[in-house]
Amino acid sequence: MNTWTQSLNQKNSQGSHNTVHGKSTVLMLAVSVAVALVFTGCASKNYVRNQTDPLIQQTTQLEDQTAANHRGLDDLSQSADKGIAQAQSAANAASQQAKTAGDAASQAQTSAQQAMNRADSLSSLVGNLDSYHSVADVQVHFAFNKAALTPKDKTQLDQFASQFSNFPSYILEVTGSTDSIGGSQYNYQLSQMRAEAVVQYLATKYNVPAHRFYLIGIGKDKSVASNQSASGRAENRRVEVQLLANNPTAAPTTAQDQSPSTGKMM
């Protein structure tokens, strides 16, 4: 009995040992599998990282290159726009210069034609100049350093112009003058401007053709009063207009001989 009991106890002890050994084996196997999985996972991550990092780097480089290309295109577009604007500006300037040159050429042609007409008229006039005589005259005066006609000046010229219709063939001699203040060259220009103001008024209002005018600015060369006084200088700032007619039948008159109210001879 005791022997059987001992044998049974030994078997039970061996069975327990085997069970513990089996459990230990399973546990070790599980740990090995887990370790293997961990190492496998790490290896997989490293592999993936090694494979993707170059791609990410290339993608970043590609994005940087794309951005650089975009900036280059923007710079090129801005340069092109600036070049187009400059070219358009140059074209506009050239067009304006061409227009100005064309206008100048047209004015020169007009002036040349007027000069030819005046020369033709003068040629025909010179042939019988001795037959032209002064039939009327008028003087208008100007403020210091001015070339504008006053209302009083225009009234005097209107009275003077009322005689034009009495003479089918006439010319107007217009002479501008200044006082002695200022340089000679400036006074020549100022006296010319004064004479032109008178011519412009008569030509515009009374439709007097250009070939009937003969004007000149003589500056301070011919004074009619002393330049030592203000009143004398005022007398010298003047334009004289003479009406010359061919074979006149009326006696010479001046604007002062006409009535201011009617413009008729007194």
C-alpha cells in the first residue's frame, strides 16, 4: 500500500513538473514570438522610413523648385508688362512727335502760301505805289508792358474801319511802338505784338484780307514825345494805322475827325 502510494505521488510530482516545464516552454515561445514581432515591426518601420524619406525629400525639393519657377515666371511677367508699357509710351511719344511735325509742316506750308500771296499782291502794288495816298489814320495806346486792346482802343478802330467801304482798293500800314524802358530787342518784340493785336482785331471783325496789311514793330526807335515823363512814355506806347487808298476821292481824315456816336465825318 505504501509502495503504491509512493508511486502515485512520484507520478503526480512528475506530472506537475512536466506541466510547469510545458508552461515555461510556452511562455518562452510567446516571448520569443513577441520579441520577433517587435524586431520585425522595427525593421519594417526602418524599411518604410528608408524608402519614404528620399521620396519626401524629393517632393520637398520639387515643391521648392516649383515655387522658384513660379517666382521666375512672375518676375518675367512683370518685366514683360514693364517692357510693353515702355514700348507703348515710346510709341505714343513718337506718334505725338509725328503729329507735331505734321502740324508744323502744315503751318509752314500755310505761311509759305501766305507769303507767296503777299508777294504777288506786293508786286502788283509796287507797280502803281505812287498812286496810293493816305486818306485816314488812327492811333491806339497801350498800358505799360501790355499788348492788349482796351475798349477805348476798339471803339477808335471801329470808327476808323467804317471808312474801308469807301475805297475799293486800299492798304493798311500798321506801325507798333514802345517807350524807352527796357532793352531794344524786347521792345521790338513788344511793338510787333501790339501791331499784330490791331491787325487781328480788324481782320477778324471786318474781314480784311491779310494782303491788305503791312505791319512792322519799330520798338523805341521813333518817339513822338519825351520819355522823361510818364505822360510822354504813355504817348509813345502806341500803334499807328494809316489807310492808304488808290486814287482817293475823299480828303484825308483821322479818327479824331469822326463823331464818336455816329462814326460819320464831321
